[in-house]
Amino acid sequence: MEILYFFAKTGFYATALVTLAAAILVVTLRNLFHCALALILSLLGVAVTYLYLKAEFLAIIQILLYIGAIMTLLIFAIMLTHRLTDRSVSQTNRQSLPAFALLAVFNIFFIASLAAVPWKINSASLAAKIDTQALGAFLMGPYVFPFEIISIVLIIALVGAVILGRTDQ
Amino acid sequence: MAYAYLIPVFPFIAFLIIIFNGKRLKHQSAAIAIGGSLLAAAVSTVVILNTLKGATYSHTFEWIRIGTFSLNFGILIDPLTAMMLFVVTYVGSMIFIYSVGYMHEDPRFSRFFAYLSLFMASMLGLVLSSHYVQLFIFWELVGLCSYFLIGFWFEKPSAAKAGMKAFITTKIGDVGFLIGLFLLFTCAGTLQFKDFTPEFLAAKTQAGGGLFALAAILIFAGACGKSAQFPLHVWLPDAMEGPTPVSALIHAATMVAAGVYLVARSFVLFAQFPQALEVVAVIGTITAFMAAFIALTATDIKKVLAYSTISQLGYMMAALGLGGFSAGTFHLMTHAFFKALLFLGAGSVIHGTQTQDLREMGGLFPRMKITSLTFLVAALAISGVPPLSGFFSKDEILLTAYESGSRVIFLILLVTSFMTAFYMFRLFVLAFLGKPRKKIHAHESPAVMTVPLSVLALFSAVLGIPGSPYWNHWFQGFIHGGHAQEIHVNLFVVKCSVAAAFSGIALAVILYRFLPKVPEWLAKIFKPLYLVSYNKFWLDELYQLIFIGPFKKISQLLFRFDAVIVDGAVNQSAVQTVNLSALKNWFDQHIVDGTVNGVAWITQRMSRILRKLQTGLIQNYLLILLLGLLFTIVIGFYR
Amino acid sequence: MTPIPLNHFVIFSLFLFSIGLYGTLTRRNVIGILMGIELMLNAANINLIAFSRYISPNPETGQIFVIFVIVLAACAAAVGLAIVLAMYQNRKTVQAEDIHILKW
Amino acid sequence: MAETIDQIFVLAKDRFLDLLGIVLPDWIILLVRILISIAVLLAVAPVVMMYMTWLERKVLGRIQNRYGPNRVGIFGLLQPIADGIKMLTKEDIVPKNADQVIHFLAPVVIVIAPLLVLAVLPFGRNMIAADLNVGLLFFLGVSTFGVIALFMGSWASRNKYSLLGGMRAFAQMISYEIPMVLSVVPVILVTSSLSTAAIVEAQLGWKWFIFTPWGGFAALVFFLCGVAEVNRTPFDLPEAESEIVAGFHTEYSGMKFALFYMAEFISTFAISGLAVTLFLGGWDGPAFLPSWFWFGLKTFILILIMIWFRGTLPRFRVDQLMGFAWKVFLPFTLANIFIAALWALLPYPKNFIADTIGITVILTLLQIFNRKETPKKRKYLYAN
């Protein structure tokens, strides 16, 4: 059995690597459509990471919403703003080098500081099983107010998008 | 009775609706105005019926409190008010309906009805007032409406001028009224109608009532202005420039009667002072005679009626002045109806013939049957032919005059009565009988005009009955608040009156129907008299000479003073200011502006360098943000 | 059986965030910037879940916040893409550098 | 005996694993247990797809008064295999301008989604490959991959018709996904579970949701949306031959084309299966026949209905298609959630009445608000 856990852990690191690689592709590829596909892969990796954190519901939601809705929207926008045979020029602007340097420093500092933090692991939470019903109860119980607010925000965004998108005036 | 305050409110609401929605409502505004007046009439009917049962009503509320004194406005309903309500709402409603037809083509149709509604509301408010100050407010409001409506066709310079003339002339009287109110308040300490009882006045005037009498006479001056009595009557003939329904409503039936109403309302006060009463009687008599005399020669159909109105108002005043309270008010009521009818009939004629000049009319009878017949009824009524309403009311005035012992007044009034009959039938014959003197395509007016005519004719015919011996002088009893009045019929006076009426009618018919040359011949013979009448006693010219001319002179003098001395001072100071400003200007330009510009110059130079920082590229900003964040982290790390 | 250390999740999310930020900083195309932002949001989500799972006494809280974040991301994407489309229709460009008329 | 037949596949799997357990360690058994399910699904799915094509051609043939395939094998039963051989041996043409990688990836990705969703379908009692507690959501989530793959194919082809087809598919699938998910919500509401197995359990004993007022309509909406989701007639605008050649797979040939077809048919099967699971009681049925038989029979009937649609109905216009989703399905399914909530809240006779009233009201309102504005009869001034 131990070996299965080992496989599983290896799976996590593999997923992380694939996710990061896909993310790097997202920010470096020239063809925006390829970027979008790489982003889908990256988001899938994140969904798998959620599974490792025992958040199945969120993993599925990630797929349903991010890949099913947001990414389709994004690809649609790409289609509408690009020609089929768009041989685009450089996709990065002039500040890539300073940005990279700054981010490198940023990461170094962050990892260095992370190593110094003694996390207090809560083993009860770690072992807890959170099913969808519990989440629903939470959303409808203590978090009902933010839940309602977020639905209003969603409606506003919807209306806003429709108004922005209309061309006939 | 507690709902009586609604009576003026309805027309006022109609006014508000129309004045703010006139453009949109167009001809529907008439419906709103008529609705308002009919509602007012309905409520008034209820109030009147209650009053007939002997009820009176008075309600006051505090309007303003000044120290210990509080101004209490309110509603007072007694028989006099009830009668006025009856006149204003019924005659008013009829005229409203009539106006739909008369004003139909007018571009300012809805505004006309707005003004009419406002006038109606103000007049009803005036009638319902329980306080002199309240009455004065409404008094001015009706004056304002009168001004609006006389100048309704303000494109015509004559109409605009007539409006101003009416306004200013009545204001002269109103100043007297106001001063009279001040005096009265000083003497009596109250202006509440119900406080003025004979006992109260008797108590107050024990020390001597000179000021009271003066106050009464000054109040009468206000009434003179409003009711177009002798020195201040000149505005009313000119007011005929307004639309005919206005002449009928305001300048015949209601507003001009307000003066009479005021005197009647203050009758207790007047009755206390014979001097004041005498003034009223004399002025009334003079007015009655003079106006009738002028009316003899007037050629404008409306002018004739206007002078007739003045004359009849003089009758009322004379009656009141002679102590005939019931006679004056009775005549006020009957006169309102038949004079409104006369004006509306004249309006119908004008509407049909497009002319106002009597000399151009003639032979209208076959073409305008309803108008002619109703006009005839009214003419007979005003002439005092029994048993129409005018006969009874005028007869009572004559009786009052006869019994007052002043034979001169009685004779003058009797002659006036004769003249009234004469000029009315001169008018009737010239307008309706004979052959057309000019080619005019006369036609009968629409039903919306003739129906009110018929209704008013009915009222004109029968309204005398309640005050006649047949009804045992019921009206006189009612107006005195239920005290039955002992009035004995004096057959001599009746005979005189009837004789005057019939002789006047006969003479007019003979002269103008059968001997058309004779009037011209008569005019030549009595040329001075004719000229006096034709030129209205030169009163307008007299006023021009006495008041307006010197006033203009003074104005010119003052203008000179203004131009030379006042303006000179002002100009001089301006010149000095300009010089000083030039100095300041230099200082401003070189020193203040120099500093400001210098700062601006420096800022500009700095900005030119610094604005390079703002690239407009959001990602650039984000990078800087990241740099800042990193900086913060590093500082936090090595702190 | 030991769980995966928390720091590994955090560092994973840090890298993801950095890559997303890099994309946001360097992409010339507005849609590319939007993609970078999505990556950053995801990194934040991983952190939320990881910390709530490992440290918080209520492991559900983080997940609920992630739901909110996903909804907000959807809103941002919808409105953002609508803006991009409007921009493309009006100015025929989706390059972030070309949109700087409010500069001076 | 009946029990044995009912569980025959499960028993076979267990026996096999027991045999393996003699020689192999536990963890390999665990893996094999999973792998067997996967292998079975992977093996069954193409067979199902092949015989669905045969079935479709045969039934369409009968509808159109002809025989359909009848040369290869008895009743043409070997026709799919012949087709497969033909597809495999055909030349694989890739357009010169195409985005090579994505053009290749698209057909691969597109079959993944329908194969994945088969895992959460309960084919019979205890016959579910992965009983996830978010199974239903998994099904809906994963099936959205189809859109992406389809889009990849249409974009990579560098062909106008492909792109148009892709756009149409995109709009259509996005639009119909919303009422589809909303029509499922009442089921979740009543069973308070997202697990497909639990949903079937809740319907055991003829308490199929299709027999409830809300369930009947929800099933109808779900089924129609499902037909739209898999781009079948009358919702086949993305591949409308008369308008845009063949839509998103215009530039595909050979086995890649076959993969698109396979995806479509497996999706059809999966959607039918999910409809059966959600509304038709899943594998529930009289016990004299095994549970998997009942599941198969119901699915088969739904597939037949889809083929019947294809044989009879003309294609929608684009505006009709969109209007149908947004103006009819969406409001109805939204209202249906409340109606189902009423069903769950009230006791038996009352809830039936309340639901009937609710559905009547919402249908009437839809009727009123979607009334077609008939243009006024034209008046000709100068012509007659």
C-alpha cells in the first residue's frame, strides 16, 4: 500500500511540474490560441492539485467553470480579435527582462522567508472529509450573505458585459 | 357647511391643473374649468340650502400671530354670503360654458380658462372671507385677474392699456381702502366681520366717531374703485377691451359687484354714521345718472352695456346709501343675472357679426332668434318692466329713495330709470330690428352659447319673484337674517317706475325704429348736452389734464435732476474708479501675475521632466508596483 | 504515510503566481494579460485551499472562498472580454501599448 | 439464479481479482481493479459506437423506406467493421496551412470526454466504474471538454467553414448547457446527492422521477438539451451540410474523422444513459430480467428516439435554436427548480396539485411571453 501513496505523491509533483510547464507556455508562446490551450492544461493541473487537497467538489467546479466557461469565453474572444492566419510579431513587451529579474528576486526572498515559518499543522482539518452537502450548508448558513452578494455581483457583471458588448446604438 | 372651504378650492385646483398643463390640455382645459366651477356650484348649493334653513356658519383659524394679536382668517357664511355664492357660482358656471363657444378659436384658449378659474376661486374666496384683511387679499387677487383678462388680447395696444388703466384706477381706490382698514383697526382694534355689531360700534364711538366715519368713507373709496363709482369709474368702459365673457363675468356680474358687497358687508359700520351713508348715496346717485346719460349716445354695443353697468351699480350704492340694505343687495343679485345675460347676448352678437359698432348692426332678429329673444328679456328686465326681476329690485330702490325723504335723489333715480329703458331699447332696436345697415353675415351662435343664454334669461325673468309682494318680500327677510321686513307697497312709486320704463321704451322704439332722422336732429338741437354725453363729461381728458399732465411734468423735472446731478456724481466716481483700476492693473500685471507666471513656468519645466514617468502603460505601472512591493519586503526582511 | 508538506503547495502556488505575474507584466496582448491574471487567481486559490486544509480549524472556509474567487474570476473574464471586444471594435487593436490616450 | 445473472459481471470481476490475489500483492490488485473497469469501458465504448452507427443507418433506412446496410454480414451486421477498415486505410489529409499539432490533438481530445463520463454511469446494480460523490457534476464538467476540442479542430483547420461550424457549436453548446444543468438541479434537490448511484437508489421501486410532474418536464428538457449538446438533428447546425459543408470536421479525413464520429456517438450514448439514470430510474426494473438489461433497454429506446428525430425533423434556424434555449428552456427550468422544491416540501396529494398548478402557470406564461408578433397585414396604397 505504501507504494501507492508513493505513486500518489509522485503524481502530485508530476502534476505540479506539468502545471508550471503549461503556465510557462501560457506566458511565452507566440500564438495566443496555443496559449489558451496551455492555460487549459494548467488549469486542469490546478484541478488535480485540488484533488490532492481533498476538494473534489472544487476540482469539478474548476473544470466546469474555468475550462467550461471562462476558457471558452477567452477562446471566443481570441477568435473574434484575431485573423485565422495571424502571424503575430513579438508577444512580449520590452520590460520582460526587468520583470523576470524582479520576480526572481521576489521568489528567492519568498522561499527564504517561507522556510523560516513554523506552520502549525492542524491534523483534524487535514483528515476531515468535506462533502458537497457540508459546503452547501456552509454557503446557505454562515456565508449566505457573501453568497447573495456574489450572485448580485455576477448579475451586474453579466449586465455590464452585455451592455459593453452591444454594438448598435 | 363645514365643507364650505371647498368652494374656492375646486376652481383653484382647476386653475393649477390648467396653468401647468395648458399646452397639453388644449380644449380639455375648458372641461376642467367647467368641472371646477360646477363642483363649486354644487357645494355652494348645499351651503345655500343650509342657509335658507336659517343656519349660519363661521370658522376661523389663526393665520399670523404678532405678539398678543393674532390674525384670524376663516370662513363666514350668512345670507349675504349665500346670495353672493349663488350669483358667483351660477352666473360663473353659465359664463364658463358660454366661453367654450366664444373663445373656441382663440390660441390662448386654455390660459383663458385658467384665468377664469383663478378669478372664480378668488371671487369665491372674497365672498367667503371672514376678515377684512383676508377680503383685501382676495380683493387684490380679483383685481389681478381682472387685469389679466382685460389685457387678455395683449397684442392689441388698446387692450394692454385698458388693463393697466383698470388696474391703476382701482388701485387708487384700493389705497383708500387700505388706509381705511388701518384707520378702522386703530379705532376698533379688530377687523373681524363678526365683531362689528351695532352694540360694539356704539360702545366704541361714544367718544366720538369721526375717525370711524372717515374709515368708512375710505373703505367706500375702495368700493368706488372696484364698483366703478363716479370719480373712479373711467376704467370700466375701457375694460370692455377684454373678451366679452370676461366683461360679463367680471365687469358686470361679479367683480364690480364686490364693491357693493363690501359696502353691504360693512353696512353696520356705515349705518352707524349718517355722513358716510350720505356720501355713498350721493356718489351712487351721481354715478347712476351720469353713466346713464353717457350711455344714451354710446355707439359701441359693449360700451353701452358698460355704462349701463356703472349706472346700475350706482343704483345699488344709492340704495345702500339710503339705508336700503335689502334693496341694494336684491338689485345686486338680479342685476348680476340680467347684466350677464345682456353681455353674453352682446357677445353672441359680436360673435355672429364680427363687429361691435351699433351703427353697423340692425335686422339681426330673424337671424339670431334665441339671442334676440333672450336679449329682449334682459332688456325688459333692466328697464324695469313688470313682472321681470329688474322691476321688483329697481322698484324697491326707488321706494327706498322715495321714503328716505330725499326727493332730489328720488327724481334723479326716476329719470335715470327712464334713461335706462331708453338706451336699452335704443340698443335693442339698433341692433336687432330694422334692416341691416351693413352687409354682415350674421349667424346664430352654437348651442354651447345659446343654452347659457336661455338659462340666464330664465333666471332674469323669475328672480324678482322672491323679493316681490307675491312672495311676501321673502328675500328681504332672508337677507336680513330671517327678520321679516315690513315693506308696504307704495303704488305711487310703482306707477312712476312703470311709467318711466314704458315711456323710455316707447320713445326709443319710436325714435329709432320709425323716425330714424329725429335722433340726429335732436343731437344737433341739444348739441352741448349731446357733446357732454358723447364725450363722457370729458372726465378722461380732465384726469389727463389734472393728474397725468402735471405728473408727467414732475417726472420730466425729476429726470433732469437725475440726469445732471445724480448721474454726474455716479459718473465722476466711476471715472475715479477707472483711474484707480489702471494703477491696480499695472500692479497686477507685473507683480502679481509675474509671481504667478513664474511659479507656473517653474512647474511647467519640472512637469516636462516628470511626465515622462507616466507612460500610460498599465504593465509599466504594475512593474513599478512590484518593485515597490519587493522593496517593502526587503525592508521588512532586514529590519 | 506523511502528507505532502504545506510548503510544497505554497511554493507551487508561488511559482504559478510568479509565472502569471510575469505574463501579466510582459504580454502585449490584452487577452494574454487576462490569462496571466487567471493564473494568478488560481495560485491564490491553491493557497486558500491548502492553508485552510492544513492550518485552519474550519477546512471548509477556504473552499467557500475559492468558490467566491472563481465566480469573481468569471465576472472579471466576462466584463474584461467584453471590454476587449469593444476595444477591438472601436480601435481595431488588442495591444495594451496602443491604449494609452489618457497618458498626458 | 436471477441474482447471479444480475451480478454476473461484478462476480466475474471479483473472481478474477481473487485469482490474481493469490500471486500478486494488494496494491497491484487495487490498481488492477481500477484498470479492469477502465479497460472494459474502453473496449465497450467503440463497440457501442460501431453498432450505433449500424443501428442508425438501419433505422433511418427503414424510416426512409429502404433497407439500409445489408451486404456485409447478415443484416449488414459487419458493416461497421468494414467501415472501420475503410477509415483506417484512408489517406490522412492535413491542410497545408493548418496548425499541425492542434489539428492532430483535436480528435484525440474530443473522444476523451465521452469516454471519461462513462465512468460515472451506473450500468447496473453495483456496476459503476467510479462512484464519485460528485459524479453528476463530473459528468457535466467533463463533457464541456467536447467544446474545447471541437474548437481546437475548427480553429486548427484554418478553414472558414470549419471556423463557422466551431462558432456555431460553441454558441449552441454554451446556450444549451445552462438549461441542461438547471434541469438536473431539481433531481439533486430531491435526492440531495450528486452521486449518480445515489440518484438511482432514490428512484428504486418505480419512483422514477419522470413520473413526477416536475421530473417529466425536466426529463424532456434534459433530453432535448442533450440532443443539442451532442449536435444531433434537429440541432446539428455546427455540421449542417447544406450550409457549411461539414462544419468543424470539414478538414478531417480517415481515422481522425472517425474519431469525431466516435465522440459524437459515444456522447449520444452517454447522454441517453445519463437521462436514464436521472429520470428513468437507471437500472431499476422488474426483477425477472437483470438490472443491466433494463439500463440497456432504456438507453436503447432513447437512442432510437434520437434516430427517429433525425429521420423526421428538419434543422432549426440559428435564431430559433438560440431562442429556444434562452426563451423557453431557461425560464422553464428555473421555475422548475421551485416546482420541485414544492414537491419536496409538501405531503403527497398537496405537492401533486401544487406542482400541476405551478407547471401550468409557467407554461402559460411562457406561451404568453413567447407569443409570436405577427406583423400586421400590409396595406398597399397604390397597388391592389
